[in-house]
Amino acid sequence: MVRRVRWEWWGITAGLLGLVANVLTDDQSSLSDAERRAGAAVVEQLDRAQFHIGVVAGLLAVFCLVMLATAWSRWAAALCAWMGLVQRTLPRCLGAVSALAALIPVAVMIASCAVAIAGLVGPVWLALAGVGLTLRRSAPCDHNPAR
């Protein structure tokens, strides 16, 4: 049975929450230019409930974007690991580094529920994967295992 990837739902949710935060709850269109230039005092002119809904929706949209980036980086690392170790269309060293990049955050999240580790491992993986692909002489995804 093939498991469907669910990371795209984080992107959909982030987009919808961003629309709520920036379009549907934006009460600033009713303000005059002088009221907008008042700085922080402009908050007193806004509808309190609508303003809070917009702020919470915006914060949730940012959270969903972080989750999207985390899920995508794990998916990309897993794909590179598969292509490097099994299909051998990418270098084996890239596959090994990608496997570690996918497994380290999962292990830490299982052990400590700390989701931020993916934000630390992801950039390192991206840099190493970029170096590995740059040093490789052929196209990165030519699907030609008979080299």
C-alpha cells in the first residue's frame, strides 16, 4: 500500500489562513491616512475582535509555513536518500547524508518532541546536498543507473 504524502495540506492551510489574516480581517481600509500615520495608536481605532482574529490567523499561517518547510525538507531528503542508495541515480554519499538528514529529526522528535531540530539539520543537509550535486559531473536526475 502506497502512503500518500500529506505535506501539501500545510501549504493549503497556510494560504487560507494568510487570506483570513491579510484580506478578510483587515480593518485598515476604513481608516484615514492621518489615522494610519498615527503609529501604534492606530490599534485603538480597529475592531478588537476582528484584529485578534487576524493576528491569530497570521500566527497560525506562519506555523503552517514552518510545518510545510519541515515536511518538505524531510520528503526531499528521503527522496534523495532513495535515489542515492537504491536507484543509484544520485551519488551514494548524497544518499547516505540524506538518509541521516531524514532520520535525525525523526529520532529527536520521537525522543523529545522537539520539532525545531529539523530547522537545524535541514540547512546542513541542503548545503551538503548542494555541494554533492555541484561536484557531480552529470545531470542530477538523469535516471541512468548504468554508469
